[in-house]
Amino acid sequence: MSASHNPSSASATNAVVTRFAPSPTGFLHIGNARTGLFSWLYARHHGGTALLRVEDTDKTRSTQGAIDVILDGLEWLGLDWDGKVHFQSEFEKRHAEVAHQLIERGAAYRCYLTPQELAKRREKAQAERRPFRIESEWRDCSSDGPEDAPFVVRLKAPREGETAIDDLVQGRVAVANAEIDDFVLLRSDGTPTYMLAVVVDDHDMGVTHIIRGDDHLNNAFRQLAIIRAMDWPEPAYAHIPLIHGPDGAKLSKRHGALGVHDYRETGILPEALFNYLLRLGWGHGDDEIISREQAIAWFDLDHVGKSPSRFDLKKLESLNAHYIREADDTRLAGLVAGRLGLGETDIELLVRAMPELKARAHDLNQLADGARFLFARRPLAMGEGAAALLTPESRALLRAAHQALCKVATWEHDELETVVREVADQAGVKLGKLAQPLRAALTGRSTSPGIFDVLALLGQCESLDRIADQMVEPNE
């Protein structure tokens, strides 16, 4: 007999409730962040509830530091959750209670098979080249095991027919029930397994739609067996394909940064990562730049692709460059000041410089690096490219420019351009022949914002002093 799961029943009678349930692993994985984003957006789109549950039952990994990193990453991305943050470890008694209810219903049993017995049966199956399936003589045994003997609680998994899921992303997926083991619900020490805990928590939290990575698809069939044994409402499932690297392999450390905090540290803006993750496996026509408000209005599961997405760092950087150009200058100055260790007195100059600086940057680290010349101390250290520009001929041009700039009455862009162009004309050279050594003298680099903007930002005294430092050879 075929048992099919119809998600429409969950959404037709209940308001949408989604949950994001990360495990604290030390960082918020980029793939988990996208799952959280999709869960959050689906709830917001439908005017429902988006819940956050930290699955912290693994005591060795679930440190407070790891939990804080996840919560901080989600907050930075702008994902605000409804109600308090739930912690799975708080509900262990409830999980055990459900396991015992399943025993009372005849849907679970105490299994006294020892680890040694299981190991022998597993070895026998391997020797016979057949899949290992739990066949416990305790499944239909009415008597208890030996007094004080340890036991686990196993679900009586269905053995006939198949279980099918009408997944909102994957479509109809089915497995033969014979492939589902009598899996463990409670360990011998009385602690619940993940498989039980997640089902109980989802039910008790009223979750109607479970949106998660497709690496959990096989778990869904086991979890449905628990749900049906308890006669609980069945949630709708949406299993999202995983994110792969540019080479098509599953995203891993060899592809570079994996955590949200990594991209934050390299200078990606949260709105850029939000937009990029949204478009990683979901689309709305040809739209590439999608605001938070548009994402909420447009998001659905119908347009989530069935194939894995490929992470493209260059595309993320390009998107980030767009958001940097669109960002408020004061906000950017505050973010850059922190990277440069600047005080409040330097913010004003940074704000004034931002329109020129941000046009050239793909991330905040580039933006900070491009701003360093504004706060460098004299005499400037010359980069290799800048030093090459300071030839005897160009130093003569600097002396002529310095003499002319000393006479400038109004230190503004247009007048500075007029004066510098006149110096170049009088020397019989193209503007670039003067502008390049000027840039080197003023910034210590061979690239920078426009030279007239640099002069205006540095001010007359600082500009003239920096030029004077480079008018003669250092050993003269």
C-alpha cells in the first residue's frame, strides 16, 4: 500500500509557520544561511511566523561561543525571528515522554540487543553482501528484557508498501518501507536521538512548512513514520539542493570561505550577501538586484531550482560593488574607520572622500585600503609602482607643480585642475605625465581616485608638504 504525503493539507488549514534549525558547529555555513533565508522569506511572504531553533543536543560542539557566532551571523544578515530563540536541549524530557507514548501505542519497543550482537549481525550481512537491516526479536516481544539490562527504544517502522512525499521543490519522492530500519528513538542512557527530537520540536512549535537542505530528504521518511505513529498533522516539506563550488563539487573548505563571518570579515555587505544567497537557486525573471522588500513580496518555492547551485565569488563581489556604490557614505565611513583603526575626528574626511573611494571598491577591505593614503604620515612610504614613477624628469615636474599650487587661492577641484593642466602645458607634456608622479607623491601609490579629488581631499598644506617631500631624490 502506498502512503502519500500531501503538503496542501498543512497550508490550507494553518497559518504558515517555518523554522530554521542550525546546529552549532563554530560558524554559520553559507549553505545553512541560505536555508535560513528561504525559511524566513517564505514565512514573511505569507504573513506567517518564522521561528529559530538551535539544535544544541551535541554537548561537545554546542558551546556558547559557537551559538553566539550563529546568532550574530543571522542578525547581521537581517533575519529577525519571531518569539524567543528555542534551544533543543531544553526539551529532552518532552522528547523522552513522546518515546514512551509511542511504546504505549504499540508503535515503538524496548530493544535489548547489545552492541556486540548488532556488530556480529552487521558483519554477517557484509560477508553475505546484503544490506544490513535491524531485525530485532524484541520488536514484537511482550515481556521485558533482563532486569537492569540496558536498552534503546526503537520505532516499529512500517515494513510493507512505500512512503511518498510530495515535496514542494523536489516533486514526488518515494521509498520502499522495507528500506526504513527500526531506528533508535532513545539511546540506552535515555537521551533522545536527533530523529525523534526534531519531530517532537517541530510538532510542539506548530511548524507547518519544513524548508531545509536536500541532504535531509532521507530523514523525512523516518520522521514521517514517527509523525504518523503519533497521529500528528503532517508538515509540508521543501528540500533545497545543496550549494556546490565552481567546479561542481560539494562546497568545501578547498573552495575558500565557507562561513558567513568569513564574508563579513572580507568586507561583504549584509545586503549584498542577502541578495546573492537569494539568487543562488531561486529566481524572479531576469532580476538580479533584489531588495529585501522585493524579496519578501516575490519569494515562493515554485521557482527554487531542483539542481545544485554553483557558488561564484566573482559574482558576489560584483554584486557587493553595486551595494557599496549605493550605500550611505556615513555608514561606509563608519565601517571603514573600524578597519583602519581611525577615531571620530577622521570620520568627516572619510565621509567626504567616500564618493570617490567607493566607485573603485568591490569590498570594504578594498575600500579601507584605498582610503589609507588620506591618513598616512609623512614622509610617505612609496610603493614599488609609485617609486618607479618618481624619475628625475618627473621630480622636475613636481617642483613646477608645487610652485604653481602654492599660489592657488581657492583649493577646489576645478581650480586645481586648471592650474595642473597649465603646468603640464607649459612643460610641453600630456597631463598624465604630470598626474602620475603627482599621484605617487600624494598617495605613495600608482593608483588612486582622480588626482584633483586627491588634492582637494588632502587640503593645501598637506598636499604641498607631500609634494615637497618628493621633489628631490632622497639622497640629495
